[in-house]
Amino acid sequence: MSERPHALLAEMKSPEALREGVMRLQEAGFTRIEAYSPIPVDGLGALLDIERRPLDRAALFGALFGLALGFAITVGQSVFQYPINVGGRPLFSWPAFMIPAFELGVLFGALGALIGFFRASGLPRLNSPLFEVERFEKASEDAYFLAVFADDPRFGDAREALEDLDPAAIREAQS
């Protein structure tokens, strides 16, 4: 008795067939599907509901945290811990504190974007069962793949649904 596969992969013949396959699988009620393509396919990201918003938010929160931290450090040092009155100028002169705050905002924004990228993409993931599927390495060269994962509620009907799409081949990815 064979174990349940991790996913079923259909090798599609063209980018249009890939986009059409995603639409038809979604209409059939499949929810855990992914598409692999060597080139951007128009409309595919919107069909699969891929958005950049988590990365944008991570960068924004990182930048705001860095800005607040930079401002707090410079104000704390210059006003509270080491107050030096030079020429009768005020201790709290906010324009002088904005440059270090800006620099830390940029630094923490970039770090937030990097951490958000790793979190959103599931990295570092050194291996995936999909990497063992025959011809899957062609997904970065000239092949188009459509995957239905085993945790989809309708996975039992996946093979028939993929066969209806007339793919070049259907392969199993074992866990």
C-alpha cells in the first residue's frame, strides 16, 4: 500500500493552460493549489490571491520602530543623561535628533522587510518534496506546473480534476 502523496503536480503545456487550470480548479472548489512558472503569467498572482501586504507592513513597522528608537536614544542621551548647555541653546532641539532617527528608521525598515520576506516565503527551507519530482527543475527554465496539495479538503478528486485539464503529465510528490 502506497503512502498518501504530499501533492499532485500537473505539467501544463503553456502559460495560458496554467492560468486556465488554476481558474478551473478554483471553480471546482480546490483551495490548496500553487502554480510554478519560469516567467510571470498575467493574472496568475491575482487568481492565487498572492499579495505583498505582509512584506509592506513588516517594513513599515520596522521603520517606525527604528525611527522611534533613534529619536528616544538621542533625546535620552542629550536631554536626560548628559545635558550640556552650549551657548544657552535649548537641550531639546528636535531637528538635531531627526538625522540619527531617520538612519535607524531606514536600517530597521530594511531589517523588517528582510525578516518579513523570510517569514512570508517560509525560508529557510532547504528541501521540499516537490524538488524530488521528475522534471520539476524545469519550472525555472521552460515548464509550467500546477500543484494540488494533500491537505486540500478535495484532494481525493484532484487526479480526475487535473486529468480534465489535459496536462502533459501528472506526477506525485511523496512526503
